[in-house]
Amino acid sequence: MRSQYVITASYFHPLTKILSTLFLGFTPLYKLEAGYTWGMVGLLALAFYLEGEKRESLRAGVTFGVISFGGSLLLERGPVFLLPLTSFLLIVQVLYLPLLSAKWMVETTDVGSLLAALDQIRVPKEMSLPLAVVFRFFPTFKEEEKNIRRAMKVRGLTMKHPLQYMEALTVPLLVEASHLADDLAKSAETKGIANPSPKTHYVEVHWKKRDSAYLIGMVAMMLGGA
């Protein structure tokens, strides 16, 4: 019998996001035409928007515009001493699509829907459980980073002293990462993650036409821009 506590997952199927990130992971291997690259950025921005992340949707396009035009301008007219910055912008431009897709995947996929999707295609627990822990780790780690930066700001630690700033940021982050890993492992064991019996999912995931349309559009632009 269908449980009254079953809820619907996010707008896109989690497997759509995983496949998108895997496909776009090949884009740094060859040069894409600018128009197709912008089309894929626009499609990812639309995906953010449909997931309710309107600010991230706008930020995706604006950030890529700054990186793209800034890198091209510096490459053509920039002074020699800005070559390291130019190289950095060009590298980020090449990696932007897979990084943006990975960000979409991590920030809009909850652990429950991810496990439900992986169980649908019968992924072994030895693969699905570590992946679920990774998805749970990064959002929590990001929140802890914000708290550390806020505490540093209160104590007057700024980028005016770069070495001191990086030390004050890195050491607590490493300690916190270790604590987070222990806490997640304890939480998983407490919830019976090692129990071999079938699990109950409170999140429903369904492959819909929009998932197929998104992947077909993304792959078509990848092949067309190659």
C-alpha cells in the first residue's frame, strides 16, 4: 500500500543530473564552438531555474560571461604581467560546464531521492551508499565553511594578511572535515544503513519526458559544437 508519507522528489530525475555531469565531463577534451557552449550554459541555467534556484540560474550565466569575455579580452589585449590570470580564466572556462553541472547535481539532489533513483536501476549498495555520504558531506561542509569565515570576520581576520587568513581558514576546515566524516558514519549506522533488508523510500522519483528532453538537447549541442 502506498504510504501517506511518500513525497515527490525534485523537478529533474537524479539520474538526469548524474548523466549530465558524466557527459559534460568529456567537454574539456575537445574545443567547443562558442554558440553551442553558451547554449549548454543556458540549458543548465534553465535547469537551475526550474529547480527553484533562481539566483543560481542568473549567477551561472553572468559568471560564464565574465570568465569568457574577460579571458578573451586579456588574451588579445592584456599586458604580459596578467598572463597568469589569463591562463587561469581560460582553464576555468574549459572546465566550467562539468563544474556547473556537478554543482547543479549536488545542490538540487537530496540523499533520499538519490538513493531511490540508484535503487531503481539496482546499483549495488557498495556504490550507492558511499555516493550518498558524499552528497550529504559537501552541503554540510559548505555550511561549516561559512560559519568559520563569519567567525574570522568577527575576529578581524581578512585577506589583508593572506598567509594568516589561509591558515586560520584551512586548519579548522580540516578538523571539521574529519568530525563531519565521523558524524555521518555514526548517523548512517544508527539509521541501519548496513541492514540488508529492503529499505523504505519516502521520496518517489520518476523518469519523465523533461528528463529525456534535457539529455537529448544537451547531447545534441555537445555533438553539434564538437
